[in-house]
Amino acid sequence: MDRLSSPTNDIKKHYPIVIVGSGYGGAIAASRLSRAGQQVCLFERGIERHPGQFPNDEEETLHEIQTNLPHRYTGKRTALYDFHINDTMTILVGCGLGGTSLINANVALRPDSRLFDDPGWPQELREDVNSRLEEGFRRAEKMLNPKPYPQHFPRLDKLEALEQSAADMGANCYRLPINVTFEDGLNQAGVEQKACILCGDCISGCNHWAKNTTLMNYLPDAKNHGAEIFTGVTVRRIERQDDGWLLHYQLLKGDQEAFGGPELSVGAGIVILAAGTLGSTEILLRSKAAGLSLSNKLGHKFSGNGDVGGIAYNTDRPVGSVGFGPRNPKKSKPVGPTITGIIDLRNEAEVDQGIVIEEGAVPGSLARGLPVGLSKAARLVGEDTDRGLWDKLTELARRWISLIRGAYHGAVLHSQLYLVMSHDDSGGRLILKDDRIRILWPDVGQQEFVNRVNLNLEKATRALGGTFVENPAWRMLPSNNMVTAHPLGGCIMAEDSEAGVVNHKGQVFSSSSGSDVYEGLYVNDGAIIPRSLGANPLLTISAVAERSCKLMADDRGWQIKYD
């Protein structure tokens, strides 16, 4: 595949449409509006990486980490793994052409349909659930092409361990639709992809052309239809200018500090913010501080999607949840995609009581530290779910085997990683402090959903005879620090600006009261989702983005050519 991005020297002074961000919302907008015959420019703050250029060992991984700490920033500003560490919540997002799709676990799971009965969604969207929104789901699924792990592929220990847990719990377990390619061939965008080699390294970036990120579909489709794409561009703020908009941005090159270069500007008739929940909210918060009139709800209703992690450490069966990393694939037992299965516990009478449990895989680039790290966590905060002298001796032997021989042996080989989505109260708040986005959410670690999830994870672990380790960051830090890779909210949709920041189309409200909107200013990503989804959010974000693009085109008499 040829490079999609152009040199930043080619950036023009003005574009009819400028899109900020290249994850699901931004890539979809670029593809659909380009297909509608519009001239589109897309800015991405990260760099363009293709399969084969993602980190594959510990040294490369450490070089690709940037951390937004309470009092300082570390790492290069274009590093792939972007951690936002706050007092009570840590957030991981991706930085690169393709956004977080580059490092997510690929799961294209639809949410519980009852979620859309929540009056937190605008009435116009609730009325569209079975029409335009459903159409958005179908279009996103066609482009992203999710498939369950094939029955004829090699058996996976971690999937079978999840199935054993589900059987013991009397719960529904099945293979998830995941955005992974399982046979060689051209995809919907005409890009040649390869069959998954089952390495388990999806979340460190796929080096084998099998992961269906936006870099593989929506973005090349946008490029094929005339979109101009620029990387290493960080948008700072926007301002109203005559009948259009002015975007203030800086260029990031190499290890250059984000705020060290000169501030440049580009004009636009339409601006679509799709820089992710944190990025879009940050741009609007900075714009508001500079004088742009916006809703007072900006930054409110932040959700971590009820994310909780856990580990079944040193179980009675091999699990194999550590990716290949730099190991020879031909000499390694299949791990499979990061997530392949689900224990679906969403059939509760109350939708907010539902949870999903998915098995996970740790990238092989992090394998070196696992034996010591998991052993320490198990000793400090773990709860052994089975007893007996023989069991204790065999567990001790496996622990020492891991410490001596590494993560592909012994206790770590016998450990299952759980990734859970549930429902928090969307009570977080995003603010600017020292010109950086920060999260305020004092009680998130004490919410009832955390205990409900941990009770179910303990049952899943008991079925395997392991030691249950609750999210180590949650248990070992005094502030009960939660971790999420699924941030939502901050620019939520609502029927007026007293309740939210954008309307059901993603149009930004133009004042602190009423339902008037700015002409040509949209948010089109996870920031507009008004509540937790209790499922992996990428497909819902994509469906909402598809719907918003269709409405935007209809409002202007444009026709999107979907064929």
C-alpha cells in the first residue's frame, strides 16, 4: 500500500472541509464526504505507520510511549501509546494515522439495544435507531468487515479457558465479531490484506496486514476519492472567521515538543472535530477559553465505559495469553487475536447491571516483565480460589518456572487476562489545567459496578483454579486508580445546550442556552456519546459517525456514493 499522507508543505491556506483526527469518526467522515465529491483535508497529530513498522520488542515499545502526568509530560509527542495518568483514572489512546484503531482489540460488538431507550440520547436519534442508525451499523460493518474467529482455525487455549469459565458460571459464551482478516485478499477499499498469523500482538500494532484498522479501509478509501491527508499536525484551537473557521495548529516533527514550534493556521468552511474523546474536548475547551461561545456542559458526562481488568493467575490449565513479540511465529503456539470470545452477561432486567467479560492477550513486547510483575501482584492483592497442599505446591512450582524460564512457561503460561466492559455513572469531568486535558472523577473507583464485575471475575477464575487478581492499579494504588481504553463523553449530544454540547447530528451548540448551532462545526467521535455503552464502543461510534455524515450530506444536497 502506498503512503496515504502528503508533506505538510502542501497544506493549503483554505479547504472547504477540514477533519481533525483519523480514528473511526474522522476516517469515516473523510471517506464519506470525499465520496460525496467534496474537497477534504484531514489532520492527524501522529505519524503514518504501516504493518512492519509497529514496535515488536520491549525497547521499541518504550520508545513509543508518551505520558501525560499530573505535573509533566514525558516522551515524544507522536509516540504510538498515549497514556493520560490522573489521580483516579488512567486512559490509553492511540496516536498515529488510524488513531486508536491501531492499538485496540478489534471487537465490533453491538451494544444492548435497550441503551437507546435512555432519554440521555436526543429524541431525534432515538427515533432513528431502526432506520438511519441501523443503516450506520450496517455500513460500518461492511467496511470494517468483522468476523468471528473461524471454527476451522487452530484451537486457542485462552478461548477454551473462557468457555470453561462460562460453563461453570452457567453463562452465555460465544465468539465475537472482530475486525481481523482471516484469509488473503482485497478488502472493501481495494487494499491487499493477509490472513492473521494468530500472534496475539493486536494491541501493540499489527505488523502482518491482518488487522482491519481505519488505515486499511476508510482512510485509503478517502485518499482514493481525493482527500488530502497530513500527519504530524496537532490542532490547538479553532475560532470563528467571517462565514467560516480558522484552525490554529502546530507541526510535530521527530521528538520536537508539541508547543515548541510556531503556531500556523488554515481556513475552513466546515470543521469536523474527530480527535477522540480527549482530543476533541481539549480543542473545544481551549477554543472556549479563547472566546468561542459554547455550552457550559463542555467537559461533563465523561465515561470510562465501565472498563475493568482482572487476571486469573497461575490456573490449573495452560492459557497462552502472551503474544509472539519478536519470537519466530513458526515455532510458537497460536495465541490468536487479542480478543476472540465473550461471556455475555447483559440479560439483566436493568440494562445498567449488564457486563461483558472478554479474554485478552498481552503483547509479546511486554513479556519480559510479566513473570515478576504478575507474581508480585498475586502475592500482594491476589485471592487463591482453590486450596490444598498439592495445589499449593504445583502453583509454587509453576511460579518459579515462570521466574526462571520466562512468560511462555509456568504460572504466566497458565494465566488468563480478563477485559470487562460494564456501566459507570458517566460522572467524570474533563478540564484544562496548565493547558493540558485532565480528568476529575473522585469516586470512580468506589462505584458499585466495580464490585459487581469483580464478583463475576472471581467466579470465572474459580472455574480455572487460579488466583484472582483484581485490576492491580485499582487495588495497589491508594486512590483506586481505574484504567480505560474506551473514553467516552465530554462533548455529549443532547437536545439543547443546557444538557449537552452538540445536537443529534454532531453540530456544536453556539451558546450556553437554547438549541442554535454553529454553521459548519461538528464533533464526530466518541466524545459525543452521552453514556457508557457496556460493550466495546468502536462499532457504535462508527455507526453514529456514519449517520452524522449522511445527515450532513442530506442537509447540503450532497449525495454520498456508497457503491
